[in-house]
Amino acid sequence: MAAAIKPIVSTLKRRIILDITTGFALGGLFGSAWWYGFHKKQVTRRDAWYAEYEKTKAAENAE
């Protein structure tokens, strides 16, 4: 008796490739959104605060 059910190897292979591709695409998309939408703004704000803090400290030390 031969195989009564067709093998699902090709369907499974296509599904795995689709899942991996979708995962990388969405990961890259949301990673970029986080990096440019949130992280860069926070770093700019932090750097501005430290620059102002250094100016304040330099002014206090000059007096």
C-alpha cells in the first residue's frame, strides 16, 4: 500500500520561508520605527541636556 496521504514537504518549506521572511521584514520595520521614531529623539534630548549642564557647570566654576 503506497502513501495514501501526499507529503506536505513543499508546502511546509514554503510556509517556513514565508514565516522567516515576514519575521525579518516586520522586525526590520519595527526596529527602524523604534530607532528613528523614539531612540534618536531621546538621544538628542539627552545630549542637549548634558550640553546645557556642562555650560552651567562651567559658568559656576568661572565665578
